[in-house]
Amino acid sequence: MQLVNLGMIGGGTVGSGVFHAWQKNGGLMAARLGVKLVFRKIAVKAFDEPRPYPIARNLMTTDWQDVVNDPAIHIVIELVGGTGIAKTMVLAALAQGKTVVTANKALLSAHGPELFAAAAKSGANLYYEASVCGGIPIIKSLREGFVANQFSAIYGIVNGTCNYILSRMKAEGAEFADVLADAQKHGYAETPPDLDIDGHDAQHKIGILASLAHGFWADHHAIHTEGIREISKIDMEFAGTLGYTIKLLGIAKQIAGKKPGVQISVYPTLIPNAHVLASVNGVFNACFVRGDIVGDTLFYGRGAGKDATASAVLSDVADAALDLKNGAKLRVPPFVAHANTRRIVPLDEITSQYYVRFSVVDKPGVLAKIAAIFAAAKIGISSVIQPEGHEGESVPLILMIHDAPNAAMRKALAKISRLPAVKAKPVMLRVENFS
């Protein structure tokens, strides 16, 4: 049986999870692959750092170059994270022609073209299944399973922290700040939580999926990104009354018209309760993929955590080992050059339906003034909710808006915000009906 030696950089939560999974099922993998996988070196921050699973002391080193420069190591697994030293590590391994497996979505988002160019130059492979949606095999499905498809739309609940917070807000009628604090207490949210709750983690992931699906590298700077800080329990309540659930959604959708392109966005979205994505709760992730041949498909599972990520990492290791066994230089490239003319459509050009919550003075004529501004912008109102039982200087006013360009909505809301009767910045959420 052929032997393939592994080196890993990073022996913390995820790294020790990969090592533990290999100890548990390495024999099973060998039987299935016809290749024996052996860990040769694992670079760690410190020999005694806390980790959920032990790593054999004789395998550990504190110098990552011991892993990259070992001529006997065939595959390097990078689990350091971040975009600093991790980039140096990956480029060093690729320069030596070593296959690299990474779970680092931030690194791919920021430096993907450079990394894939380095891999192509040296004839090496770069695998990244674990970078998006943890143990869900979404990368492999887009790259290989759906290779005969064009993708009209991908919708992803790709951040478990945000989904956990929004799920609890809906189930418990709780406020965002209270659930966030509890999520941090129980380890479901980082401190500080900005990367997750401001949408940047989801941005990295949907950008990778969009690049893979549409054949051009999506510059993360061009991806419109909103987080969930402004969502309150009152939004959850009224969304439910209207038949919707609020989720942070990553969207990669083809846009037709005179200036076609791809919408790539992250923002909190009202999803019809009848749609399958509305029932994805807790820390789970899901990707809804629409292909022109396969139709609608759904991928669901744990999007993070040591074991789910370990499953994805070892899946890539298995593919890499088979490539080495069979002498395959490259299977399906990460993205293709023929579509480099594609553009990311600016959000102002995107047409949506909207949910808008105003905080207004409760007196006659306020709704009429707001409606007049929308009418002047040729924006139609489909329904109005002005709930009773709210007292104080201001009361909520909820409007559902017909299809309108984002630019028109943005300008209309800016005018409405200047009305003396409007006492706070309007909360605007887009509605997705998956048509």
C-alpha cells in the first residue's frame, strides 16, 4: 500500500480535532483509498497549549518550517488562520510543490488569486473544502458534482454564530444584545464578535462560493456586506406576523438585463416561513443551490467546530492522496479564465422587496408624508402595520415595499429620515422569495 506523509501547521482546537479523527478512522480511510496516511510532523504554538484532544509529543514541533521543509512530507495542512503568517506558510509549501489543504477562508478571500497562481506555477494542488460550511461538502459539490451546471443562484446560511443568535431571538422573543452576551458566555460567539455579527465571515465564504460557481475571482471589497446588529425582537415579531423568518443570508445570484453580472451580497433577509432555509436553526449552516440542469438542491449540516471541520479537512487529504497515488496534477481548477469579464453588480442596481421599520411620532398625517416620498420615487407600498399598545414619544410603523431598486430605496429613506416626525434611523431589511 502506498504511503503518503502528512504535515500539519496548527495543533489547537481544529488541528487536534483533525489528528483525533485520523487516529479514529485512519485505518478506514486507508482501506477505502488504498493509501496509508501517516502524520510525520505537527507544528504547534506550544507543546503544553490547551487542546481538546491530545497530540503525540514526538510529532510536535514549534517551528512551522520543520513541516514545510521536510522532504518526506507530501501534504501540508494549514490550520493557523488569519491572513498574515498563514499566507507565508502556504506560499512556502506551494513553492516546494507540496499539496496544501487549508480551512482558512479569510486567507482565500483576501489572497485567493495569488495563492492559486502559486499553486499552478509549481504544479501543486490547493484544497479548501473546510473553508466554507465546515463539514458540508459544498466546495466539492460545486466544483465536481455540479460541473455540468450553470448556477443561477446560491443562497447560504453560512455563519453559525449569527444563525444561533437569530434563532434564539425568534424562539425566545429576546433582544440581540442579551442573546449575544449569552452566546459569548457559552462559547458560541467570539469576544469581540465583530467578524461574525458584522457579516465579514459570511462575506469570505459567499465570495469563495461565488468565485467557484461563476468562474471569476470575487474581490471581497466589492461584496456588499451587512451584519445583524440592528435586528431587534420587534423585527422578529413583525416578520413572523407577516409570514417570514429573518436570517443572515449570503447571496450569489445571476442578474440579467442590459448590464448583466452577479449579485454577491451578505445581509439579513426576510425568508418565507414555508421555505426550507427558514427552518435552519441554531449553529447549523445550509446552502441552497439552484443549477440549470440539477434544479434546486440543499446542503445542511454543522458549519464549524473541531469535528465537522476535521471531516472536511480529511476529505481534502483523501483527494490529495489519491491525486498523488494516480499522478494527477490537477482535477477541476478552482475557477476558470473564460469568465473573467463577469462583474459584481453594485447593490444600487439590485431590485428587491423590502421590510422597513420606522420609529415615528404617533399623530395624524405622518404615514401620508412617508407614503408621498415613496410615491414620488415610484416605490409602491404593499402593506402597513401600525400596532397598538405602544406608548411614548415614538411608535413603530412597519411597511412592506414592492419591488424597487436599492438606489431608489436608499434615497427615499434618506429623505424620510429628515422628517421631524421620524425619530430614529429606519431599519430596512430585504425580502427574498426565491423566485
